[in-house]
Amino acid sequence: MSDRRTAEPGPALPQVEMHLHPPDRPARGVVVETYSCTASPKSAAFVRHIVLDVSGSDLPGRIRAGQSFGVLPPGTTEQGRPHKVRLYSIANATGGEGGDENLIATTVKRTIDEHWETHRLFLGVASNWLCDLQVGDEIRVTGPNGKRFLLPARPDDHDYVFFATGTGIAPFRGMVRELLSRPDHRSKIVLVMGSPFGTDLLYHKEFRALQDTHPNFTYLSALSRESQPDGSPPMYVQSRLGSHAELFRGILSTERGLVYACGLAGMELGIVQGLYRLLPAEEFARYVTLAPGLESDPTGWTRRMIPREIAPTRRMFLEVY
Ligand code: A2P
């Protein structure tokens, strides 16, 4: 993989700091805000935007959009061991939530499931604890983590396509805000957010408001279990590459283009296939390097071919889980 990745130069990334607070020396975070960030209370999902004050720790000013931080849930596992660190993406721009570097934000979806065999209720430990927290509650925070899923060191030299499914939107909330708040910003930005239903879209009003006030920012949604507001059929995020082909070609056909995807594992294959159908071979090669023999037909490609046979270049940033 490394050989192919080095073939296509990517943007220089900023230096980041990591592990300022390891699990044995966590920072203290205090909840200062927590609100539901789904488009409608009718959503079957419970997702909260949670803001923590980390003043007094080593974190203020030293954590970038695209990085994550850890939380240490209180209590122990069924085996009596302390809970392990859980990582959550930063949802604010570098510089802190609302420009206050003491504040870091994240996006947390309650994990509520039924065990496939026993049909017993399963509740995610960390996500439900985080979503239960009230303003004023204290938690233990670790990190920062991550040094690859970042905006480039020279952000204005690029145009951006961001694909998110579900809470994969968190880093893009930060990145979009960061890019749009730059003086004289000129990057073109397209954000595609995928959700089952319109009620589940995250930060929907916020992105619509940003689109209304920034002509270089386009916000698209992709609903997978109902028709789109314009009547077109259910779709995944990658289908937007086809429905808005000119918009995406305008960004991705130049040297400035970068692609980011964050969310459900599996989305990266659809995006790569969509890019293949959108772009001529020499432009596609900026984003993805194909092993010999794969060039002619993307329908037979599988996820397991990524990254060995279908190798994203350094112009494509993937964070899937
Ligand atoms: P679906 O679940 O209808 O198959 P959430 O995390 O809020 O459930 O949203 C995840 C979104 O990503 C859903 O709309 C889900 O669709 C969609 N999704 C699932 N698999 C893929 C995939 N392989 N590529 C793109 N989107 C996907």
C-alpha cells in the first residue's frame, strides 16, 4: 500500500500533538452544554452535541479538528476491570467550540440495540453515560488522538468534498466551520450527509444556515430509507456524485481537490466506485490507485480490495468504523 500511496503527492499536514493526557493522567472536563442535534425530535436515534470545558488541563489550544479525544467512563466492566478509553471525534473547529479554546465538543449517539441471539437489550456503556450527563457534571478526558485525518497545513490551496454517514459528521462540522471562518476563504466545499430519514440528519439547520451565508459551501443530504425532498428515490451519500456530477467534477477535476469520508465502514467502497464513474481515468488516479486488471469495471470491486488493490492516495482521507 505504501508504495502506491507515495506515487501521488498529497497535501502537507499540520504537526499535531497527541496523548497530552494519557489514561493514567486524564484531564478534567466539565459539561457546559448538551443538546439533541438530530433534525427532528421524531428521529428514532438519540444524538447529542456535548460541549466540555477542559480549562486547567493541557488540552486548550492543542487539539485540532479531525482529531479525537478519549473519555473514561466511571465504574467497572462485568469482569470488575476499569472501563477502557472510548474515542470520540472533535466536532468543533481548531480553536475550540465557539472560538473558545477551553471548550471541546463532540457528537454522541446512544447505542441502543438488541442482542441478535438472546434478544436482550444492549446499551452502550460510554455513549449512554455521556448522553445522560447534565451541565456541571465532570468527566475524565484523554488525548488528543489522531494525526492523519486533518485539514491540510495550507487549507486555502484546496477544495473539499466531505462525505459523512451518521455521527461521522462530527469532524466535518469542525472542518467546515474552520474553513469558512478563515479570512478571505476561497475554497469550494461540498458536504454530503447521509442518514436513514430526514429526521435523523445531524446539525441540519446549522449546515443550511452556513450554506445560505456562504456561496462557496454546498450542503447535500442523502436519505437511505425514504425519498429525497425533491422526490428522487432513497440513496446513499455516494449517489450524490451522480446526481450532482457537475458540481463534484468542478471540484475534483483540479489539482486543488481533496476527498474526505467519515462514518460507517463500507461507505468508502461506494465512494471509490462513484468517483470512478464520475472522473476520467487520469483524474480518478489522483484519488485512487488501482492494481493492474481492475481498471475496466468497478461493479466487481469489494471492500476487501481496499487498500491493497484499490489504494486511496494521499488526496483521499478515510475514517471509517
Ligand atoms: P441504511 O442504514 O439505510 O442502509 P446512521 O448512522 O444515522 O444510521 O446513518 C448511517 C447512514 O449510512 C444510513 O443512511 C445508512 O443506510 C447509510 N449506509 C449504510 N451502509 C452504507 C454504505 N455502504 N455506503 C454509504 N452509506 C451507507
